[in-house]
Amino acid sequence: SYVLTQPPSVSVAPGQTARITCGGNNIGSKSVHWYQQKPGQAPVLVVYDDSDRPSGIPERFSGSNSGNTATLTISRVEAGDEADYYCQVWDSSSDHQGVFGTGTKVTVL
Amino acid sequence: QVQLVQSGAEVKKPGSSMKVSCKASGGTFSSYAISWVRQAPGQGLEWMGGIIPIFGTANYAQKFQGRVTITTDESTSTAYMELSSLRSEDTAVYYCALPLRGSFFDYWGQGTLVTVSS
């Protein structure tokens, strides 16, 4: 089955840039979606189709995807960005299975 | 605006079954491709299965094959996820999620906590 690997944690000071990676075999050939989840809440979509933002998501959130790594970048980090972040793809090579990354806890120092 | 409202928390005995509902409002239910995602305490998100439009039927994660069944009732705009042979490791928050505008989950239910305990 397809595996998406994320770093367990990323720490960043307010105003700096956080980069969260999502590694998968040839992930650049897939559409990658990113979700933010705060404690006790349902996930929220922050980036879809590698680099598009839903309405209401700040421009500070951006994404890229190439080769074996997709990246979610949070610029000018704010305290409210502290959350867990998950990448997600569809694995059409194995009967169209949904796959989530292992998740990254972003801590704002 | 689409809303997904799930059924309430449950406590189940090991070996029993659970059935969680997800009622949709604000759109045309027949076009929905509901998926179910679970999250064990302190763990990450795990896709369990969903209605895949290109197949027209439910597709399940290999891990849950044979134990999970996803159904929909268009008359009530409700989706259901049934999981059988419950064990303690199935204790989790279960979410329904909807990929309305593409292959991404842009709408989520509020989550249903299911506790499996003797």
C-alpha cells in the first residue's frame, strides 16, 4: 500500500516560515491535499490539488509538489497556526484507496 | 452550504457492531461521495472507505475489508458506516467527510466518539 511520511513535529517562531514535508513514492504524479486539525476539532482543508487554497484560507498557506516530496509552507506563522497537519492523496494503483500522511505537529514557540 | 451532522457518542462491547450515521443537508445527496475517516486517541487520520463515484459503489481500505460496510439512504440524505467485530483498538473518533468539489475533503462531520470497552 502507498505510504506518506511526514516529520512528527516542526517548531517555528512567530513570524517565521514553517515547512512541512510529505514524502511518498513519485508523489509528484498525484494531487496532494493538506488538512489542519486543532485539538478536539474536525480537520479543515487548507490546500488542495498541490497548491490551491480554499476560500477563507490565508495566503500565508501555500503548497508545492514534485518528485517524491510535497511541501506545505506556512509563511509569517501565527500562534493560531499551531495544530496538526496531514497530507492526503488517492492511491489509484491499489483499487483507489485514500491515504493520509502520518501527521505533523506544528508548535509555535 | 453543505452540512454534515453525525450521530452521537456510543459505548460498545468487544465483539459487537457499531453503526454511525452522517446526515447531509444543503445539497443534492445523490451526487455525494461520502468517505469515513477515523482517528484513534492521540493518533493520526485513517481512511476507512467511501463511495467512489467512478465505481458507483463503496470502496474500502484493505485493513477494514470484511468488517466495514458503508451505505447511503438517499431518501433521508444520510450515510452510514457499520463496523463489526469490534475490539478495543477500534476506540476512536469517526468522521464522515465529503469531497464535494474535487478529490479533496472539503466538508467534514463533527465526529462521533465510539468507545469499545467491556
